[in-house]
Amino acid sequence: MIAYILRSLAQAIVVMLAVALIAFSMFRFVGDPVANMVGQEASMAEREELAQRLGLNDPFPLQFAHFVRDLARGEFGMSYRQGRPVKDLLIERVPATIELALLSSAFALVFGIALGVYTAIKRRGLMANAVMSLSLIGVSLPTFLIGIGLIYLFAVELRWLPSFGRGEVTRLGWWTTGLLTDSGRKSLIMPVLTLGFFQLTLIMRLVRAEMLEALRTDYIKFARARGIPERSISFRHALRNTMIPVVTIAGLQFGSVIAFAIVTETVFQWPGLGALFIQAVQFVDIPVMAAYLMFVALVFVLTNLGVDLLYFALDPRLRGATAAPAR
Amino acid sequence: MTTPVLSVRNLKVEFPTRRGTLTAIDEVSFDIGPGEVLGVVGESGAGKSITGTAVIGLIEPPGRIGGGEVYLRGERIDNLSQEAMRKIRGKRIGMVFQDPLTSLNPLYRIGEQLIETIQTHTTLSDSAARRRALALLTEVGIPAPETRIDNYPHQFSGGMRQRVVLALALAAEPELVIADEPTTALDVSVQAQIIALLKRLCRQHGAAVMLITHDMGVIAETADRVAVMYAGRIAEIGPVRDVIKAPLHPYTKGLMGSIPSLVGDSDRLTQIPGSMPRLTAIPSGCAFHPRCPRCFTPCPTFRPELQGEQKSQVACWLYHPFPVTAEAVP
Amino acid sequence: MRAPTARQEGLGARLWRAWDSDIAWSFRHSPVAIAAALVVTILLLGAAFASLIAPQNAFDAASLNLMDGFTRPGEASATGRVFLLGSDDQGRDVFSAILYGSRVSLLVGFASVIFSIAIGVTLGLISGYLGGRTDAVIMRVADIQLSFPAILIALLVFGVARGLIAPQYHENAAIGVLIVAIGLSNWAAYARTVRGSTLVEKNKDYVMSARVMGRPAFAIMGQHVLPNVIGPVLVIATINLALAIIAESTLSFLGVGVPPTQPSLGTLIRVGQQFLFSGEWWILFYPALDLVLLALSINLLGDWLRDALNPKLR
């Protein structure tokens, strides 16, 4: 088991380094860092001095090593566009995105599993077919349209919810949360629904497919042949076996949720990392792009690790128990 | 005459498909007496498994029972509600499948699966159920049952798993056990043990057995009577010794001739030319007629029914008065 | 009844076989598939013949008249022109705008899917055939592509390309970059499928004998692998097409997609959003409707295709 954990950790580090390499390459080869940081009027001597200071004349591996060292310290350089340290920007915006992502994932998981189980058990029912059709429409609706639609309905027509922003947020140390204020909570509803919707349809279809698959297995057939009641078969047997792939895939999706937040944050003017990233792409603000990339990679790697451990806990076949000697 | 444990009459199972209705088994009839072992033998696709599945009521839609009746100790069971049938499964009819690895839920300990089965059909408390589970494990020959009962299926070898499966199938003391290819997925060395165990357990519990297999050797060892199936129909049925030593139906004869034997002077295995027809293309009249070396006038047109004295029956025009013209069909 | 050999079959017989085949049967009996195919065809034809059908060349500034602006659907403007689906703030006919816009969306969608297939199939063949290290590396990269959201990959490629290409070429290159960006974010599924099929074929005897005879085994495998994978590839492609169209519209909506001079449906929605809350809903609604119909019908076709080709359900 220790070997399993160590192996996962090692893989995680390799991935992070690979992404760092990509980020670093972006820095070095896309655009001119010096030109981005000084004005047009700077003399050749000034540029040369800056290049020297930035270490641009050092050999590639050395530069990369410095880059990684800086990363480890949380130093991402200065934003080309905003002139502020990227680190500060990150700290400001991370809580908004994480809060949004976590709530959306929870929403998607709870309702996705419930609906998935329902449509799997009641395969041919009217309600089940209706839900499946709606889910197909859901997959065909781009996230931004859902956001716009919700804003139009709830903010413009009904005036129940605010149409943009986070509302009032409470500061807890370096973290900010919108859950403790009324306006904060109201502001969260539509973005969470929008971001979570795609996830929900995905999870629902996955759970349904896995349940149907599980209900076709031999052990379910054998359970039926033993007279086990259908209710136990659906929930105790099929669902339990479904949970492993579902939870692992849903967990792995969390990184995607963070990235999908880009669209939702833009539509709702949510002050998170995603909105920051879009601006960075528009203005070719490399340090911010690189920092965002590293952050997303970190989230991916951590969720992968978490899911590996979870898988381990859920599936007894992995826990190193060996088969008895053949008889 | 005692009531047979199982009585199947003209059972028909159909599968509606886009291109019409396929008949998987067609007018199958047989009886199994109390404590008797009936072997059901035939090639892949002959309909043996479907017969077993139909008896226990687990045919999956769109398949359905298209005709005939199934009686368990004289009571009709094929037309019961889902819930009534569920109560019969496990309690009065048990079934064992081919692959013990996939028959057991990998996420639950075998003790949990045993106790669940026991408590479904009895009102035993948790501790009483556990004691019964331990007793069952001992009976099927699992060593150190107090420890093994908390193991997961993957911690057992193939033969051990099949023993656990047998324990599960017999947990509620059914009167009939349907064993669908119980040894096919096991090592040859283990097969004999499992078959012997099955036979002994059923004898001890007084259960009748429907043993489905394509392995004639297993039948010869274990069964009292045997039914030979071909293309969804029964070709011949009778006491094992009779059918093996003196087969009546040309198909059975061909089957016996194609079994390699350690004793005897046959230097060539006889092969039946051709292959069993697919469900979509079953020949008219007697299904075997295109491949039959004794095929004659009535065979391509008229379908033979199982006829004969009580014990040995055969569906072949060689042994019964045959019709010559259409009007003479019995 | 023996089937005629290929040479003996006339065209009529071949067409009859196609009509009678399982897939055609399934299509004829699925009202959803027929409806979806109909919708897609209409939208495709509309886009293809935009210049013939559209009452106005929506993106030629000279043909616009500000006085026509903000006309409601079906009504006449201040200058007396009737706009079928209304007009926007610049006097642009929404109907024409949709026709031209969907042309761009479909172009980017199809092109990126073809690009993905090209990369994915090639990499899959290479990976399956060479095995070993190459296989491991390629599959790892495929795993990464599958776990990273397409939007992110596309944005990254786009952003980097923007930095690498001088500003004056940005507009012209934008569509090409977009196609490459979306294409690069969707190839892994094809690679996996093709690799699987290649692995199966690799062990067959004719590959060995081809090698012995001196023919390049690679070519032979391509010849035998490709017919086997056409089905799954088609299914993946239809679903990817819908995803690609949505991806392009999302990127254009965000402002990092097609240039403003060649608006796609996403751009139109972006423009329309400003006017939604002040009451001129049609500027956003019709492009959005077109987009959703397109994606939905393609998805439905993809779903039907997958069920029709699934051997387990036959």
C-alpha cells in the first residue's frame, strides 16, 4: 500500500514538472519578456541589463531550475498587464473560484446521482424518459447560454437574484466567502446552477450507464436467483458497485470544473481566476497565463491523488489481500 | 406415483426481434423426480441454459415464455407475479451459474452475502444466521470457516469460490437446484470435486438437480437421467446408462461417437457433418434432418414429438409410426 | 440463397442492400433520427447557400442603414424594409446574420473535427503498431488531453499562438488557429479506438506474411484497421462535432474566437447579450436558437448512430 501511495506521489511530481516546463517555455519563447516589461523608450543598455537580471542569458536548464525554484516559493513574476505581482492576484481570486467550484460539484453530484439512479431503475417510465431527453438538451446547451438564460429569467424578469458579482463577502484571514451573507448566498445561486448543470448531466448519464451495466452482471443475476428483493438489488448491490467508477470520475472532473468556471465567471462577472485568465489570453499576459496553468495542474494532480486514495479505500480488491493457496 | 418435483410441459421461449420472433426453445417437456439428477446436455446454443433460466423465471425482456407450463410439485409457477416468483427463487428453486468469479459481488464479504441470503428466506437473527452460514461453509468443505467467512471473493481460488456459490444456492434448502455449466470455468482437476460435492449435497438435502452441461463425461458420472437437446428441442431423454450405451436418436449416436475414449478400439472420432442451425434458420420438420444419416421421407416435412414409454423417450420418426401425407399428421 | 459476388451485383442491387441493411432499417424506424437529420440538413443548406438565400449581406458595412436598426421581427423598419427576424443596432438583418454566422460556426466545427480525426487516427495507428515506449508516451499524452477540459487546451493554444504570431496577421490567422486549437483538444478518443483496433490486427497472420513478402506492414494494417474503426470513429465524430461547435461559440462569446469581421453564432450572441436586458431580445434569441438546434440535432444523430452501431443492442 505504501508503494501505491509513493508511486502516485512520484507521478504527481512528474506531471507538475512537465507542466512547469510548458509554462516556462511559454515564458521564454512567446513574446519578449524584456519588451513586455520595459517601455518603448528603453535603451539597448537598459534592456541588456534587465535581460541579465532576469537571467535570460543563462543556459536553458539553469533558467528552468530557477523557474521551478521560484514557483515553489510562490513567485510567479509580475503581470504584464496589471503591473502587480501575480501572487497577489492569485490570492485575491482563488477563494471566489474554489467556492464556486466546490458548491457546483456538490450540487452536480447530489442531483446527478439521484437522477441517474432513478432513470436506471425506472428504465421505461415516462418521467425517466423525460429526464433523459432534458439531459440531452442540457448537453447541447453551451454553458454561457444557460447563464444568460438564468440571468434573464431571475434577474431581469423576476428580479429575485442579482445579475452579477459576488455580493457581500466575509473575510476570514486570506480567504473570502460569500456564504455568510444574504447577498453573498443569493449571488451564488445562479453561477452554481450554471456551472454545475453540465456536470450534472454528465454524472447523471454516467450513473445511469453504470447502474444499467451493473444490473446486467452475473452477480446480480445470481442475487436474483437467490430471491433477493429487487430493492436490495438496486441499492445494496448495483449502486454500491456503481459508486466506485462514478466517484472516481466525478472526482477527476473537479479540475475540469475549475477550468469551466472561466465561462461562468465571465457571464456573471464573477471575480475569480477564470475571468483573470481570459483577460490574460486577450492581452497575452504570459505570467498570469502560466500561473493559472500551474494552478489548474496542481488541482488536477491533487484530485488525482485524492481519487487514487479513495479508490483504494472503496475497492477491497486493491487492498493487497492475496488469494488463498489453490485447493 | 409421486409428484415430480419439476414438471415442464410444452415450454416455449421466444425473443421478438426486428426481423420476426425467434423461438429459442420449442415445446420442451420433461419431469424431474424428487432427489433425481437430470442432465441436460447439448451443444452451445441448443437451448439448455434458456430452459434452466425459464424454469426459475429469469428470462430477460424482450425474451418471454411464449407457451407451455412449468409445475413445481404440482403447483403452476410460470404464470406467477414477480413478487411470488421471487419468493420461490432461492427458497424452493436454487440456481448455480458457470463462472464463480463473476457470480459473487466483489465488494462484499462472502459472510455478508451468505447472511443476506439466509435472512431473506428465514427469520433468523444476525448471530443465528451467521452460525448457519458457518455451518454451510463447513458443509461445502471450506477449511477454517470462522476466518474465511470474512474474506472477499477475490481471496478465494476458483474451486473454493464455486463451493461458496454452492453454499449460497443451498442456503435456503431448495427442493430443486439448477446447475448451469457449474464446472466449465474450473480447472479439470477441480471439476470432479465440485461435481461430487454437488451430488452429495443434493442427496443430503433431498434436492433434485437439473444439471446443464455440454460435457457428456460429467453426465455419465453424475446424472440419473439425461435429456439431449438440439436446436431448442429435446431429441432424446432417458436413463443415463441407456442413452449412453444404446442411444436411439441419430444425433445422440453421433454425439457418443464423437467422444474420445481411453478404452475401446475406435481410431477415428466420428464427426457429425455440418453444424447446429442458428435460431434464425431452423429447418422444417425434424430440425436435425439435414445432417442426419438416417433421414427419410417424413423427416423434412413433419416434426417428430417425444414419444415412448415412461422412462425413455425419443423424438425421431425411426421409432414411431410416421405420417406419409399431410392429412395424416397426428 | 447465395449472395451475388461483388462483381455480379449491379448498382440497383447494391442500393437495395444498403437500404435493407441494419443501419438504414434503424434509421427509418427512428422518428427522432429522421427529425434530427432533417433539421441538420436544413441548417447546413442554409449555411451553404447563405449568399443566395440571405436578403442582405450582413457583414458588408456598406449595405447597412442605421435607420433600420432595432426593428422587431416581422415588422417593417423606418425605411420600409421588412426584417424576418428583426434587425440589430446597426440595421443588420438578424436572419442574414444567422445564415452567415452559422456558416462560420459549421466551417470551424467540421474543420476541427477533421483535424482531430487526422491526428487521432494517425497517432492511434502509430501507437498501436510500434508499441513499447512510443505507445506508452502517446497514450499518456492522450490521457492528459482527455482529463483536461477542451476549453482550457483550446484557450492555451490560442493564447500561445497569439503571442507567436505578429499582430498584423492575427485576423487572418484567427480561424486557422481556432481550428487547430479545438482540433488539438479532441483527438484522444480517436487515438484510443484506433490503437485498440490496431493492437488486435497486429497479431494476425496476414501482417506477418505481408512482412515476409516485403510489403510495408504499416500500409496493410491501415488497410485492414480502418474499415473496422469507421463505425466508432463516426460516432465519436458526430458527438465531437457538436462539442466543437459549442466550443467555438464559447470561445467567440468570450472574445477569443473568430475575429469580429467574420462573426460566428457565438459572436452574434455576445453582441446580442448587450441588448437582451433592454428589451431587444431577438438579437440574441435567434442566433442562440440556431446554435442550440444545431448542437441538439447533431447530438441526437450521434446518439442514434451509437445505438444503431452497437453490437450489443442488436
